[in-house]
Amino acid sequence: MIDTGNNRVSTTISVGPTGTDPFNIEVTHQAVYVTEQAAGTLTVIDPKSNKVVATVTVGASPYGVAVG
């Protein structure tokens, strides 16, 4: 996570196992969604606590995420 007030990294959050290739991010007020291409997963992060709340298997090579 980056603090836009000072443009510095404020928190580092691990998503997926090592080498999973985080590929795309979608940010809403409720969650941050990260696709991990090599793992075929989507990780959901709570932006208030900066904690991973779910990791969902979505299939081979997710290249993007859309939240509606």
C-alpha cells in the first residue's frame, strides 16, 4: 500500500504463494482485488485493515478483474 500523502510505501501485503505473478489490481472503497496469474487466484484485501480476507481460485491465468 502506498501513502499518497507522502508517496511512500506504508504497508506490504503478501498475496498468493511466491512466484504467483500478481498481475492486475482493482480498488474499491470496500476491497482491493489482486489477480495472481501463475496461481490462477484472486486475492481480496480489506483496505481498512490491510489484511487478506479471501483467496479464490478462478482458473488459469486471470489477466484482469472487473467489479460492478
